[in-house]
Amino acid sequence: MSKRPVLLAATLDIVAIAVFVVVGRRSHHEGHALRGFARVAAPFLIGLAVGWVIARAWKTPTSTSTGLVIWPITVAVGLLLRRLVFDNGTALPFIIVATIFTGLLLVGWRALYRG
């Protein structure tokens, strides 16, 4: 199997998390500071990595079913780490927005992909 679909999927997933963080920080007028971005992105990027391992995403990286496994794991691990390790809030509205937005991005690009 070519490494190209794996690299494409990994890149698009990382970009999806970055977009989620940038949009969220902008909507709260939190600026562009790299440290603030990293503090919000890190738990979800770790969650994404865990999701990739559990889903064995490298086998079918662009399939919608892979995205459907990665998405809830990314959100669950990200929220847990955000709360317990990164000491950031996990208010119900944030949980809802994070779940919907990351789902649209992580599953959405796969549903549209025609490789």
C-alpha cells in the first residue's frame, strides 16, 4: 500500500484539529498566541493519535468508517486530558461544540473524499 493516503489522512486530521482550535479561539477572542493554541490543541492531538492507533487507521485511512472510530476517541480522550492534565474547562457547551465540530471535520472530509 502506498504511504500517500496515510500521509494525506494524517495531515487532514491534524489540520482538522487545528481548524477546530483556531475557530474556537477566535470566537472567544483569544488571539493567535502559539502557546495558547498549543495548550488547546495538544489534548485533542493526543486524542487523535490514540484514535489512529485504536482504529488502526493506517489500514484504511480515508474511509468514512475509520473516521467514525477516530472521531469519538479523539473527543473523549481530548476532553479527559483537557480537564485532568491541561487543567482547562470542559463545560457542557464546549463538549457539544467540540463533538459536533470535530465530527464534521474528521468524518466529513472522508465522506467527501474520492481518491
